[in-house]
Amino acid sequence: MIRYTTIPAILSLLLLVSCSNESEAPVATQAGAETNAGPSIEEVSVAMGLDNVDSLMFTGTAWRIRNSFRQTLTASPPWPERDQISNWTQAIDLNAPAMLGSGDTFSSNLFFDPPAVGTHVINVPANTESWRQQLEIWLTPWGFVKGAQRFEAQSSAVEMDGISYTMFTFLSPESMISPSGMRYTVNGYVNTDNLVVRTETWVEDAFMGDMRVVGVYDDYMSYNGLMVPLSIEQQRGEGGVFGIDVSSASANPTNLSSLIPAPESSAGERGSPPASEVPADLTQALGDGAWLVGGGYQAMVVEFTDHLAVFESGQSESRGEQIIQQIRDNISDKEIRYIINSHPHSDHTAGLVPFIREGATLVTHDNNVDFLRMALTTSRTLLGEETFVPEVMGISGVGVMEDESNRIELHAVPNLHTDGMLVALLPSQGVLFQADFTLPQPGAEANPFVKTLARYIEESDVQFEQYLAVHAAQVEQTRNDLLATIANE
Ligand SMILES: [Zn+2]
């Protein structure tokens, strides 16, 4: 049984204007911050056993978030699906600074494929200019202490969850700045044993804004004087994405050069790729005020009397801009009032930002509202951009957008790929448009997601001719092709 809900009803219930923020903006703590009775960074270095340490290594087991950050079953954390990593070995050269960690994985992809053998690597080569890479070193407890000494950290007394800490804050070197020209802020929380239990920094992200990255360190143990947390976790988007259970560690390993080999010099010159010719018109009419925008991740545009609705925004910010340009050049100048998101995975949300800048209301599955709003209302100071104030609308069951000229039905389809999936039905054009429900190659078995959609379409008696995809198929596909995936059940 399909529950039909009209957009005005959803609007009154669920149209929510953003107001909160993930975390404080990465404004640098001003020099001259109040000193407190807590330890000096030199005392922390002594307690951590770091005074004569230039490098260290440790081993253990690790885990990583399944698939990757923002490719999870649920948009919001916690993300319990994890892949285990064995034989984890990590070495840090605190002077270069450089770091290399690696281990064996046996990882599952998209929750159903047979697990694949692989190697998980975190590589921060010396002299990297990327803060995104270097923060991996500064966020370690040992990197934090060395950075706090080198870059003259300020300290202050703070309280977190009712416990008092001394917080040290330093800024990235002058040579390492964000696109807006800001030095990056690094905070470290030191407990009453003078051990670093938590670190944090912010890095610019086209979708997440000033994205906070947090290191959490627990269960310290001394390895010949070097203090090492047996439990290590990194968090992004407020959820754990990577962690290590340490089983051995040592300071100043004599084989450092083999643990962190010098990078091979890049061979040959890498010429810039030839500018690809983008056809002037990537749009294709689907009949009755509906168009497909081809090229890369496909989008669908539906025209109403006084506005447009767009389903899917592309896999990158530049693709989102291209879709808007294609609409303006080849379809319509009407207001883009709604940008509809198929599901919250990173490759299906990166293109939302240009539409948000245009003032479009984001329409997404109810389950994605909190996370997408949090991401899109986070400050964007590192990028040098104003904070967005997007309107976000949640859909569950079936949402309908309709006026006298056109109609879209947005069906929430429960499935294993994500718990926040919408597919779009254009009843009068006879089109179903979807993301990631890719039909199998001839003769191959369909994946479980496709079968779930096929069962839904059959049970709900959803009618259409053309089966169109964000990931364009090479051949024309129909409702019958979709239903064929469950023909033998
Ligand atoms: Zn996906």
C-alpha cells in the first residue's frame, strides 16, 4: 500500500530551517590566552616520555569504516559496519614530519559483495603541502606535543563532560594555510596525568565546510617510558572512521628508513590532460516538461508552472555547476526551487553545493535530514565562504510534487545500500529515475538492491516504461528489465 503525501503537507510538517552547527568555527585562539595552573607543554612532553624521541613505531590491529566516510548505510553516525585490518604497523618521523601505516584488510564492499583482500595504507610523505595529509601526524598524541612545542602553543583550562583538562592550542606553520588564507587550528586536551587524551583540528571540505577531525586516545601504557594509548580512534562528521588497538610500540626505531621509505621520485612529467570537449547541449527531452542532463552523473529536470525541480546534483561541485549551466543554456530560466537528493553517499551529494548557493531547497529522505543539514550549515571559513542557510525537506513513504503542469513522485525505497534512498517516478512521462540500482549484465545475477527495488515496484504496482539511471546504462532499459531480476523467485 502506497501512502501518498502531498508536498504542502510535508512542507508544514518537515520544512525546517537550519539553525545549528556541527562544531565551533576554527577561529584561532588568540595569543595571550589566559594561562592556567595546568602543566606546561614541557611537562606534558616529560610525562609522555617524548623528550628524547624523534620517531616511534607501533603495531596492532585496526579497523576502518566500511566502504568509506559518507558511503555508509546510514547518513548519521554511529557507523557500526567496519572492516578489520590485521598486521597493522605504523611509524612516525616526528622531525620530517612523515608517517606511514599499513595493514592487511579483508574488506566487504557495499555490504554484500564477497570480501576482497587488500592493503589499507595511511601515507604522509615528508614535505607534503597538504594539510589533509599532515593533520594525520599533528593529531597523534606525539605529533601534537611536538607541534605544540614547535609552534608555541597557548594553554587554557577547559571542561568537557564534567572533567577538567588543560587544552593546548597551536596554529599550522605559516606556509600551510587554507584556501581563504587561514592557518589551521590544532587543539589537544591533556588530562591530570599530563597525557594527551584528545586532539582536534579542522580541514576545509567542499561539502562538509570546516570539517572537524578528532583523535581520541585511551588506555595509556608505558613502553620503556614512551607513553602509548592502546586505543586510538579518529572521528569525522562526529563518528568514528578509523581505529587502532595497539599491541606493541617502541621509540626511535633503528630501522626507521625501512619503516618509512623515501618516496620514489615521480617519473616523467605529467602533462595536463587535454581539455575535454563538452558538447554544448547535454540535455535530452523526456517529454512533457522533463529532461535528462547527460554526461557524468546524470540529472533529471522537471518543469512546473513557475519553477523547476532537479533530481540529483552530480558527483562534484563542478558537475553541479555544469548541470545548472546546462539547465540555463538549454532548458529554462525558471527558479530551481528544489534539488532532490537520491541518497546521502558522498558521490551523490558533492554536487549539491552549487544548488544550495542558488537558493534551492534540498529534498532528501527523512533519514538523511540531520546529517545533511549539519554538513551544509557548518561554517565555511577555511574556504572563505559564508555559512549556508539551506532549507531541508525530509520525505518518507511517497512524496509528491505536483501542479497543473507536472507531477513527480518520490518513493522512499528501503534497501541495503543506504537507509535513505529516494527514486523518482514521472507518471505522465512513464519514467523511473534512480541511482545505484544498476541492472546486471546479461546473464549475471542481480544484486540485492536491485531486487529490493523490483519487489517494491511490483508490490506497489508502480507503472512506467523507461528505467533511467544516474549512472547511465549503455542500452535502453524498461520496467520489464527490472522485474526480470526477480522472475525466478
Ligand atoms: Zn551509493
